[in-house]
Amino acid sequence: GGAYAYIPKPDGGVEGFDFDLLAGFAQSLGLELSLSVQKDIAAFFKRDGVLPPDLGKAEHEYTPDLLKRVDLYANPWGVTPWRERLMKMVTIYPIRNQLAGRKGEEVRAVSDLGGKRFAVIRDSVQHKTLDEFARKNGLSLAFVFGEGEDALYDLVRRREADFILDGSVVFALNVDKLRDFGLSPFFSELQGVAWATKREDPVFASILESYLEASRRSGLLPALWTKTFKMDFRAYVDAMTAAEAVGAP
């Protein structure tokens, strides 16, 4: 779950936003928490031991092998149509894609992106998202490939690329890397970040939804958010759910 969701400590303990929220869920139910830590993202989506090669493109509908053995995927998944066909997704917080570029070169309209160079990791979600966005909007975008996230920032600083695309939470976590960057809106819909349960168990999903709502009201979720992301949760949600980004296509 990235560098903030599940963090093993030298003393054998664990912390992290998703882990701490999950521990609160187990405690609220009076249940012992049993974890099955995965090293490979593909393990979450295999069917009969095999990851479908066209997953995310073809309209697969099945319950992944791993989700038949566990009750909950407590991982920060972006809510997408193909994932919703496999799992019941329970949203925790909203996220929106943003563009990070050099200060003073922010964009305000889709047309401003024509001809821009984007630093991406080859075949990453960001690469595919931008490629599809360019086709839908009739834009010509250039891609500059980097090895690892830090390299993407360096490509923009060296003026070999103009922008990086990523989620608002990722940029919040990397605020120290963004001191000489400016953020621009990326013209996409608001998305949810969610945990996932079996579609065949709506009662459990309902219990999870009730817990998350209660954790927001009680202040638990906002406190864990501030501890992790160093920002006010309410302010973050207001920014994500505000009116659509300025600028028309």
C-alpha cells in the first residue's frame, strides 16, 4: 500500500494510515486482527492462480483467489470500473489527479497541454492515463521515461519534461520534493480511494461502511490522516470536492 499504508517497525510493530484504521475496525468489533501481507500486487487479482493478461481492459467478473481466503483488502485502491466488477469497494477518501510542473508554468485549460512533455515510468498507470487522455482530447503529448519516481522530478527540474501526473495524496506525501514545483489541475473526475470486500458479502461491507463513517465523525480518521499526511483532513476533502478545476477544454 505504498509508503504510508503499512509500515513495519524495527521492534516488530506496525504503523501506517491504513493499518491503524484497520486496527480500529477490528477493535470496534471486538475481533482479533489477522493479517496476510502480500509482496506482489498481482496476488490481489489472480483467478485460479493466473492474472488475466487483459485485466483492466476486458470486462472480467470474478472473485479473486485471495479474496476467497480473506475478508478484506485493506489496501488503498483507486476505485475503477474494472475493480468494481471484481470486488465491493468501500470508499475512505477522495482523490484527484494533479499535474506537478515548474512554478510559473501552471496550466488552466486542457488545450494548454498540447505539445507538453510528461515524465512517466513506462507502462505505468500514469503513462496509460495520459495516453488515453490525449486520444480522447485530440492532443499530441510527448513522454519522457524515467526509472523510478525521484527521476521524474529530476527530469522536470532539468527541463527535459514539463509535468508529472499523479494523485493528490502522492503529492501530499512528497511535499518536500515539490518546493520548487507548482501544481495544476488535471482534467479528470473525482475518484475514491477504497478498501475492498467480497461482492457476495454485502452485510460485511455495510458494517465496514458504518465503521468508516463513525471514524470520520469521531475524529479518528481525521487524526490518522493528519498524523500521516501532515494536513487537515477536512481542508483536503473540501479541496478535492470543490467545483471542477478552472478552465474548459
